[in-house]
Amino acid sequence: MPLDRELDKTKVLFIDTCRRLMELGELSEEEYLGICDLLDRLDELDKDSFERELRRVSRGLSDLIG
């Protein structure tokens, strides 16, 4: 599977997981939208910047995946 397609699949799975966390009350709608925006800007950020921004918008919940 081409790398771009694999990345898109991973993004969809991650967004779906975040949506479920929002439905469970673990993420606010604002946090969810922040994560979606961050994923849209993924190619603009290096790994460290992405992880820092993800921690900021998700109140550290992203540490569970890191």
C-alpha cells in the first residue's frame, strides 16, 4: 500500500478514535476540532512540533499513544 494511502488511513482511524473519546466525554468538542485541524496541518510540522501541539490541544491525552 502506498505510504500516502497508509497515512490517510491512519488519520481516519485516529480521528474516529478521537470522535469516540469526545462522545465519551474524554475530549471536548474544542479539543476534537483542534486535533482535526492539527491533522490537516500535519505536513507543515516536524515530529516534535506535532507532538507538542497534540499534547496542548488534547490536555495530554495523546501521551496514551506516544
